[in-house]
Amino acid sequence: MGQQRNEGEGNRTADKQYVDATKRFIDEGKVEPAAEQAKKAVESAEGAELRKAEEKAKKPGHGEQ
């Protein structure tokens, strides 16, 4: 494997990889099954824990406003 170049913010290589992977996910028909799985998890006993984690993730990090 070659040496990776640091592209800094706005990393075009990472963006392209993300976009390509997202398109593949959609094209392979994985959206509906993933959405159904997420719905079941939220509606299960695990739901309260998931909502708590979501609220925690929404809070600003250390040093953020």
C-alpha cells in the first residue's frame, strides 16, 4: 500500500469513498431493511437506551459551544 497524502479538511478522497459507498448501499436495496431494523430497535426495550445515547450525542463536546 502506498503512502497516503494528507488532504486536510475537505478531503476529496474520503468524500468520494463516502458517496460511492452510500450509492452502493442504496443501489443494493439495503435502505428499507436497515430502516426496518432501526424501527424495531427503537420500539424495543433497547429504545430508551438508544434515545439516551442520541441525546448525549446531540450535546456539544468539550470546548464546543
